[in-house]
Amino acid sequence: MHFAQRLQNVETSAIREIFKLLGTPGIISFAGGFPDAALFDVEGINAASQQALSQHAGQALQYGPTEGYMPLREQIASTLRAQGAAVQAQQLIVTTGSQQALDLLGKTMVSPGDKVLVEGPTFLATIQCFRLYGADVVSVPIDQDGVQVDVLEQQIKEHRPKLIYLIPTFGNPSGAMLTLERRKRILELAAQYKVLVVEDNPYGELYFDAPPPPTLLTLSEQVPGSRDYLAYCGSFSKVVSPGLRLGWMVAPDALLANAAMCKQFSDANSSMLTQVTASEYLASGRLPAALQRVQKVYAERARVMMRHLDECLGDALQYTAPQGGMFIWASLTGAGGGSRDAAAFVKRGVEKGVAAVPGAPFFATHVDHSTFRMSYASVPEDKIIEGVKRLAQAL
Ligand code: PMP
């Protein structure tokens, strides 16, 4: 079979190899990126879906507008306005997961050979998605405070990128949080160099002790001209349920119109059944309490994991201390003459009964082979403690 040439730009992810091993009985997995299913507000979502079918069956079971179910768009816009961003319902479209928003950005913005800047490391599916459209994806280094803005500016000058993709708040896989100063600087760069910045924010609500700085979307009000070069992707996946497959994108009018046109050829509209359900769920007022439960559980799990990493692995490991989100990003330091090869370490971990994800695939360029990702989100505390002990054995 002669497949399209664009497939040559992507390879199946190395991460899948790890996931194949997860069927091993008794394995404790820090490898997944799933939210904890035990925390889904099943009762609330069930009530909302019944409401959707008893009150709005004609719409919920029908095709719908490509841009999304209007009451839901209004609710999303109103939530964003409550965060200080001037967004009207017409300035966003509902997407089938935020993953579809990324795909639509690839479709509408990327021509073969275009440069795209991403954080090193970043969400693997984004790298793959933009590569599928022929992008030459380049990593910009990050630290605990997010992307290094001075290097970012140099890279903008050098590469003249088509777009810059960032996860400013509790990155996947980095767990990092971009500081307020850097957020403002990025918006200035967007306006100055007239380059589209994509803010992907599925984790921003999952903060532990204090809310993160305002989003780029909110801050764009303060930086003249920046909103014209900003797209914002949000998602219900980590705060309500990924099974809804619902996300959204706020973008400048022309970009939004083109994205909606491409969406028409892709899925015509996101599921009306889940959109009406999500809308009823938001209207029920149950989300804030459900979200608080998730925040509390993830915060405690993160603390337990960090405490035991410190105790059991000590200076063999460096990691970002997340202030929210689902991930700890770690690096083998080689202290005491140990190996810094994280792929080999992860493999030994699986032999000892614990799984993590090697970090290399999360880099588009400038790969750091000493890194790996762990998620605490779906693992109960006793399992976290046992899993970290096994990691120490693997070391
Ligand atoms: N962006 C990031 C950074 C993610 O981690 C994920 C999912 N893990 C997505 C987008 C896609 O999420 P969804 O399509 O479920 O909204």
C-alpha cells in the first residue's frame, strides 16, 4: 500500500512500547497520563446526561453546529470572563477534545517545512501532530519556571516560526509553571514578532495550594496587540471527564473561521450528546466541589511521591516539584557514579514492578536522555510509596 507521504514524518511513539508492558500483573504504573476514574463525578454526570435526554433530546441526538452547542459556548466564555479574559461565545469553538484543536491548528497553520517552536520537553502528541503536517519542530529549553524566554526570542529570530506551542501551566510532561514575568514577555514577543502563540491549558485548574498566575489569554488584555497572535486551548478532560471528548479553542476570528471550516470536513460537529450533557453539568453547579476533591487528592499524592523520592532516591534524582497538574518530571543525576540513561532505568523499573515513561520522546530536538516522567494522579498513596521503593531498587 502506498500511504501518504506525510506519514513519513512521524513514527509510532516509543511510549507505546512501555504501555505494552503495563499488563504485567502487580505492576505499579506511574506511566499513564489518565485522570483518576475514581474521582469522576459519576452521579453528577449521570444526572446531567438524563437531563440532556429528557429535556433536550431533539438537540442532543441530532447533528449540531460545527462551532459547538451555543449554550455550552456561552458557559465556557463566561468562565473565561470570570478569569478576566474578554471572550465572547462567538470567539471560541468547541472541539472534540483539545487534541482536535491542536490538529485543527496544524491543518490551518502549518505548511510542509514550516518551523514550529515547542518547549523541550512538551506533549508528545503535539509534536507528532504538527510533524504530520510537515512542520520542522524545534525544542526551546525550559526550567522550573517554564520556557526560557531569552532563548525563545533568539529562536524566533533564527527560525521565524509559524507558531509557538506552549503549556504554560503545569506542563505535560514537565510539571513546570511559567512565571508571571515570563508570561508577559511571551505576549510582548508575540506582538513584536507577529507570531502565533498557542496556549494549551488542560491542567490550569488542577492547582494544589494557590492558583497559578493568570493565563496568557487573560494577560493578553494588558499587552497591546498580543491577542491577535494568541490561540487558547482548553479541555474538560482533566476537570470533568475525558470520556466526554470535549475541548475548546479561543482564537482570532480568521483563524477560528478556518479551523471551523476544517472541522466541518473532520467530524462535522463534536458530539451533541456530550455537549448538552456538559452544559447541563456546568449548569448544575457541581463542578467546583468536584474539582476541589480532585485538587486535594492530587496534591496529597504529589506530596507523598516527592517525600518518598527524596527519602529513597536522594541526590540520584532531580525533579520539578509540581504546584499542580498530574506529573513529576525527573532526571537522573548520575550521583555516586550511577548511569544517566533513563530508558535503561525505566526498563529495570518495569522488571522490579514499577513503570514510568522515558523522557526522550518528549523532546522534538535537543533530547535529554537522563529524563523520565511520572504521574501520581491515578495511583493511591500506599502504591506510590511501594512504587518509589521499587524505583530505588531499580537504581
Ligand atoms: N494537551 C495536553 C498538554 C495534554 O496533556 C492532553 C491530554 N493528555 C491534551 C492536550 C489532549 O487532551 P484532550 O483531547 O482529552 O482534551
